[in-house]
Amino acid sequence: MCFSSVAITAAATGQDLSGRPNILLFMVDDMGWQDTSVKFTPQRTDNNCKYTTLHMERLAGSGMVFTQAYACAISSPSRCSMLTGVNAARHGVTNWTLHRDKAEDGLCDSIVMPSWNYNGISRVPGINNTFVGPSFVQELKDNGYHTIHVGKAHFGAFDTPGEDPHHWGFEVNVAGTAAGGLATYLSEYNYGHDKSGNKLAANAIEDLEKYWGTGTFATEALTHEAIKALDKAKKYNQPWFLYMSHYAVHVPVDRDPRFFQKHLDRGLSAKEAAYVSLIEGVDKSLGDLLDWVDENGCADNTIIIFMSDNGGLAASSEWRGGELHTQNAPLRSGKGSLLEGGIREPMIVRWPGRTSPGAVCGQYVMIEDFYPSILDMAGIDSDKSGHYGHTIDGISFVPLIDGTGDPSSDRALIWNYPHIWGLAGPGIDLNCAIRKNQWKLIYNYVTQTKELYNIETDISESRDMAAELPDIVKALSDELGNRLRESGAMRPSVKSTGRPCPWPDEV
């Protein structure tokens, strides 16, 4: 254990913290389901063979692989759901956020986008177009945890309370801002600053000045900072929570010099070698943190959760002249899409004494499940914790780990993306969707078309069965429509009439 076995008392709760586990949530940005050498299908795929992720394999070999872990199709909705436990249809941050009072939507001559919560989430009221909700991190802190944030935040727009991880209960924040991407990974360009320290772009990475001009790739610099924070945390006699949230593998696809050349030498194109080097840099970071846990006597009392916030960027060859960097096959489409390639994520959990080495979980989980699951892991009764009166849509996946239940059985997962992203591709723009058991329905608000897939038998979503199974289409449409209305979900409108597009059960 990393803290003394002597009982510690949390001022807010009076609880004994001596048996509480440390928790490391390792989040990768834009990492596709197949961007790893870990198998998430029964057989290794061609994409698996492209990558060398020995530490992801190390984690998977000592923990549980979740083969059907879902997030939203875009970063901000996923991260806001993770933090609050609220589905994106309910919190209304359904697209990516950046500047205050500016909706980052693509435009359309015939459709008006809804007035969504483009200022993000917050724990306090006072800012328009903002969802006010709880934070599992604050609950960890209130129950005696030392809480650390390193890397990408992307919870709220610039100049709103939610932009700052401290607002959410993080005692330490390194590099977390409103930015959803980064200007550059390269220290030679000061991670997006000029020599005087001025930002050259809104997404310049903050708090890494000591690494400017040193040749330290951003992924490595953030890992160094995380380890420094853990070195400090182990002296505090408290359990700790680290949210290691990498900017990688988000564009720009800069070459990680530690790994680029070897992948070029094995025959990959320069573009592919650059992307694979980003993946391997993330894997090296995971390995460094696993090593720290081992070397500091924490391995038996530290839970590690690995996840990505949305699918890999592989939706369409029309993006940036066809310069795409990942493929999600056998999944179809990618980031921004409600097809599987945009929302199914690589997830691994290692919980010493609870997960069996090399275990595989085939039941589905959703990004908002992290809120109650992490509280359960910490020994905090999520049913009695301070949700501030808010509905928590997430369901703990701890029973899947323990084998005591299946919360996915007959559970409906929903997605709402009533926007135009600006990236062409299948399953992108103005859609909502529902997954229940083996069936998945996607509805387009504008065309009013519906697609139905059996995910268990057709993971690539190659056979639309909507015309064959109208009863299933109707049942799923009814449930999706009811869930969207109950959540207060937003939908686009038709410009010529001013009327909202129909809900899926109205067609």
C-alpha cells in the first residue's frame, strides 16, 4: 500500500481510509478500438498487428478486457458524462466545446442546430448554456482522497468555471484547460507558445515551460509530471486518485522521436509510422506508471482503468485530403459517428484481488458508468453520495468484475448527436441512436431514415435489417424517443418551417 495502514480520518465523513484503494484512470484521446496490440476480438486483426503496445498487453494480462465499452462520438460529451455520471442527452453538451458562448457546429442551409450547452458543464449556476451537475472527483476528495489531474480536461469553455479541473475537485492540475486538442507535441515549438510565453494558439499546452526546447515530447513531459505528483502523493498518508488524461493521440500527428524511426524502418509509411509512434508513446506512459506503482509498493492496492474518449479518427477519406491515421476495422466509420467505429472503445480494468488475470467481459458498459463504478471501487456508497439532487444515468460495472450481476441485460444505451460536425462520413451528423441487447438503431433527424443492426452477429454494421424487422424498429424507436424526451434532449429544426425535426417514434 502507498499510505500507512494506520487509520486516517476524513474530516467530512469520519471514515477510516486505511483500506481504500488508489485509483488511476488512464484516458487516451481519440484512440480507436483497434489501435493496440491487445485483442478486443477473438482473433488478432491486421490492425492489432500494426501496433506494439506491450504495456497495454501487460495491463490486459493482469486485468479484465471489456470488449464492448462505449463512449460518445466526440470528446466533450464523453468527458462530461464520465465526470458527472449523466448521459449526454441529459447534460446537453452534445458537441465539442472551446470558446465561451460559441457553438462549434457546422452549418447547413436547411437545418437550424439546437441551442445546446456549448459552454460545457459546471458545479455552480450562473452561466448560460451550461449543465450544472455533480463530480465523482469531488466526492472522492470529500471522502479523503488526494486528487490529481494531468493532461487534457475539456469539461467547459474558456472563461467558464468548468474549464478548470480545480473546480471539479482536483487538488492538483497540470495542463488541464478548456482546450480539446493541442497545438503541437513538440517542445521545439514550446508546445504552442512563443519565446516570451505567449500562446500562439488557444490550444497551446500549459504548465510545461520547464520542458521547452528540451526535445521532450508532450506525452513524455505529462508522464514526468504525473510521476512527480505521485511522488508527492505517497507522502500524504491518503489514498490517491490520478486522472492521467493524455492529449495523444489527437491531431496533429507529430512524430514521437523515441519511436518513429523504428516503425519507418519496418516498412510503414511516414504517416503510419507517425501515428503508431503516438500510440507507442502512450503505451510507454502507461508502462512508466505501472512501474511506479510496482516500485512504490502500491500494486496490490491500486486500481487501474484504461479507456479512450471516442473512436479513432477514420471516418472519411475526405478529411484533410485523405490524411487519416487510423483504421477501426472490423468496426465501421470512426470519430464523430454513431456507428461502432465512433463509439466503441478499448477499455481495460485491473483491480487486484477482484479481476482475474486475462479475464474478458463481453457485456456492454457506457462512459457515464465510470461515476458510480469508481465510487464503488473507492468504497463510497454511490446511492448515498452527494449527487446534489441530479439524476445519475450511469450504472456501476463492478458486478461485471465480481460476476455478481449483469447490469447490461435489457439495458438501453442512448446517444444524441443533433449537430453537423464538418467531417463527412457514414453515421456522422444529426443522428441519435439506441443499443439494447444485440440490437442497435440509428435515426437521422433530417432524412428521418432508420438503420437497424444486430451487433452480435454483424459487428461491422454491414447489413441494415430495418426493412426486415419493423417490429423491432418500432420498439426501439419508441424507447429512444421516450428516453430522449425524458432526458430533455435537444434536436435540430427545419429552417423553412421553424418546426423541430421529428423524434424517432414520430416517424
